Amino acid sequence: MEKTIILNGSPRAPKSNSKRYAEIFSACHGADVEYYNITRTNHDELRRKIGTCSDVVLVFPLYADALPVGLLNFLKALELEPPAGKPVVSVMINCGFLEYRQNDLAVRMMKFFCKRNGYAFGSVVEIGSGEAILDTPFRFLAKRAIRDFSRSIRNRKYAAFHTTMPLTKRLFILASTLYWSSYGKKYGVTREEMRTMRIEGEKTV
Ligand SMILES: Cc1cc2nc3c(=O)[nH]c(=O)nc-3n(C[C@H](O)[C@H](O)[C@H](O)COP(=O)(O)O)c2cc1C
């Protein structure tokens, strides 16, 4: 059965950039798309769902050059207990930094998972400046890359796509520093506080 399921692996799935990317994908892809967030408690339900579809699209952010832990736990659950049928796995990944290639390692991890567990790997779209691009005039670049990604899955001509904002690193750092400083200010957090390893008063390392 030709059916695509999108699974959001962002830890902040309901409010995530990944959700926004998934919405763009759904709008391009047409009717037969179902969307679910990956949570701690729905692994069995998602296993049943992906066992009946032709394609699964994993949409998630880059975390510490790798996969978010919630997604890793879901993949571990699939490894222990595989679904009834194995769909083609495609990946839509976004990262905060400007360079889309920051995502390469995480994509390799997904390819390794697929190879080891008998899933065909489909298409991939790597998005750089993923926290920002949709709220800038460059959002059309992200939409275009996702449209091409969706088309490749529909036509079963799996391929790799990428995009980012066409800015110099210097300009990107300047713009993002201004953005995060004023964001911190809104919540009473100074630039100095943002530079520490403390989260809400607790030291993290
Ligand atoms: C804990 C954490 C780790 C992150 N690690 C990276 C990283 O290694 N490289 C990068 O470019 N962005 C990194 N980011 C930025 C996210 O990938 C980026 O903000 C993304 O848009 C979040 O997507 P989401 O809203 O779908 O979760 C990190 C963000 C967080 C919160």
C-alpha cells in the first residue's frame, strides 16, 4: 500500500521546527500522509503503523552532532522488536548552524541503522540554519528543497537534497547573536548567563 508516515523525533515536537518542516512536506506530498510525534510511550503504536506503510519520513533536529535521544530510543525499540513490514526510510534533518553538512554524521547514523536492520534507505534533505530559515525571506529555499524531497519519494527516485541560508558565516553569526540576545532579554537572561553551562541554576557538566 502506498502510504507515507512522518515521524517527528524532536524532543519539543509539538512546538518544533521539525513540525513546521513536516507541515511543508505534507502540503507538497498530498493526501496519503499521516503525522505522529515520537514520544516515550507510543513506540508500540508507531511500530504497528509503520508496519503497514510504504514510506516513513523521520523528521528531526541535529543534537550534539547526532540524533536526539528520544529518536535513538525509538530506533532501539524497533531493533528489539521489528515492525511487520519494513518501509523505505527517508530523513528530513535540520540543524542550527549555517552549514547543512553538519548533519552528515547523523545521516550516516540513520543509514547504518537501516543497513543493519534491513530497511531500504530512501531520500534525505539536510537543512542548515534550520532554526531561522523559515522566518526569513529565504524560506522559499527550504520549501523548494522539501518539495523536491517529497517528489523524489512519490516517484520512488530517491535522492539527496540540501539547503541553507545564502549568508556568509560572519553575517550569520552576527544575525544569530542579535536574535538570541534579544530572545534572552525577553526572558530576563543575559548574554553572560547564556554563555555558562548552567541551566536554571544547575551545572550541566
Ligand atoms: C541540546 C541541543 C543540541 C544541539 N546541537 C546542535 C548541533 O550539534 N549542531 C547544530 O548545528 N545545531 C544543534 N542544535 C540546534 C538544533 O538542531 C536546531 O535548533 C533545530 O532547529 C531544532 O529543531 P526542532 O525545533 O525541530 O527540535 C542543538 C540544539 C539543542 C537544543
